[in-house]
Amino acid sequence: MSKHQIDITKNVMAKIKTEKIKMKPKWYFWLGSLAIFIAVVGLTIFSIFLISFITFSLRSHGPMGIVRYQQIVSNFPWWALILVIVGLITGTILLRKYDFSYKKNFLFIILVFISAVLLAGVLINILGFDTFWINKGPMKRFYQQYNGNRQKLNNTIINNRRGKRPPQ
Amino acid sequence: MKDLNKLTDEQIIEIVRTKDKELYVEIVSRYQKKLLRYALFLIQDKTKAADAVQESFINAFINLNSFNLKMKFSSWIYRIVHNQIMNTFNKNKRELPLLDNIDFDSGKNIEIDFSKKEIKERVDRCINQMPIMYSEPLSLYYLEEKSYEEISDILRLPMGTVGTRINRAKVLMKKICQNTK
């Protein structure tokens, strides 16, 4: 045992003295922590926005039976759903990797996170923030595009009732 | 230097980080024996254990600025050794002992049957046959005399899980020791 002790001390200290190994600077770890923080916050905001957008999109298309179903299938933002799934998986990996969740039940943290994101997304929809975004804000055009589909749908239904073909 | 023994690990780390990096030798001398015992217990190979501890000291030095001085240094360095050993296991693809034909009971009365002293005496004889997920917390608790909280920090497990694993390890050890008498 003593032989190992001498070797370890000698080897480690020799590498330190000859500067073969160097301490990573503090900013390196601050940058890493900042990146993780931004990633988690960004992921949360992104997920809330997507949930809000999906509920907005569903509401925008209205309750119209088969037409509504077809409209939802054709216009549903499947890319958003895939992004939410990918985002949640990434978030889970980040939480695991960053090791700040081990003292609590990990499953509980994930469930609370998903519930909070879903609730926030639906609340935005109920409180009408998405309606506000149709007229103002950086997502104006994006929301208007999906809101515009509702107008197109209404026109199609009215034209069908009147026996008219929609303009090509 | 003369008051070095009075300094805590965390105080020494602060000096190493800001003033004198060669004072790291004090950290190495404080921990190498304990860490070698811990590594040897897990790896069962003196050379590999020494390599793992040496690599751990090097990694700890390189990442010393990431250590939070409000935390316990001992938990941090044990965690690094744990990770290093897990990497060694993965590299060597050592097959860990599996749990075959072993049933667990509630384990509530085990402490009555096994005092701490008795377990310490039997550890060396029986421990090698246990799966690492049970033997590691047991060794940290009885051999390294770590608290549940420290083991939780080292193994990154909730405290409840640490307690459960230690209790199960005691049950398992009782069965193994009875069979190997």
C-alpha cells in the first residue's frame, strides 16, 4: 500500500509542478453553468409556447365534425409535436447530466415539469395571450397564418352550403 | 505550513486555487489511503485501484475550480473516484455479480441480529460476492464511515434509496455469510 501512496503523490505532484496538468479557469465552469441554465429555461419557454400554440391551433379550427378532423390532420403542426418530444427528452438528459435532481424523486420532477409546461400553455390560451399575439409581438405573422386557416375553413363551409366550388 | 493540520479541506482547496497549487500535496496525502482502500474494495486489483485513484486526483485538480466550497470536499473526491471506477468497469467490461435466487424480506429486524462491529468483521469475507449496487453503499457506510447524506452525495442517490440499499445489503450479506461459513 505504501508503495502506491508514494507513487501517487510523486506522479500527481510532478504533473502539477511541470504544468502537464492545469486547472481549468473559473469562467469555463461559469460558461458551462450558464449554457445549461439557458438551455433549461429556453427549453421550458419553448415547450410552453408550443403547447399554447397547439391549443390555439385546435381552438382556431373550431368544432366542425369531419371537416374539423380533416383540417386538424392536414394543418396540425406535427413538427411542433416532434419538437416537444425531442425537447422533453433533451431536458431529461440535461437534468440527469447536471446532477441537480438526484436528491428528489426524478420521476416526480419530470412529471411536475411536464404538468407545469402543459398548464402554462393552456393558461396562455385561456387567458387570451395568444389572441393578443395575433395582433402584436414577434410571433404575429406565425399566429396569423394559423388563424387565417380558420377564416379559409369558414369560407369553404359557407361555399359548400351554397353549392359553390371554392375559387381555384 | 506549520498550521496545515488545523486547516479544513475546503480551506486548503481555496489556497490551492488562489495562491499555492503545490499545497495540493496535502490533499493527496490526506485522502490517498482512504481512497485506495475504497477503490481496492470495489476493483479488487491493487494496480487498477492505484491507477483509478491517481487519475481521480488529477481530474480533481483539473476541475478544482468547479468545486463549491460550501460543499464537503470528501464527498466530491469520493464521487470522482466512484466515476473513475465506473469508467474502469466499463472499459474492462467486468461482469458484476448478479442477484440470483435471492429474495429480500422487509429487513426491519436485521439491525438487531447484526451489530455494526459484527458486520465490519465479516465485510472482507463476504462482500466480494455482492452486487456493487449494494456493496458500495455498505462499504461507504461501514468502512469509510460516511453518513447517509454523504453517501447520497457520492452516489447521486436519494437518501431513502441509500437506506434501502444498505438494509438490503445487510440482508444479502447475512445470506451470503451464512452460506460461506
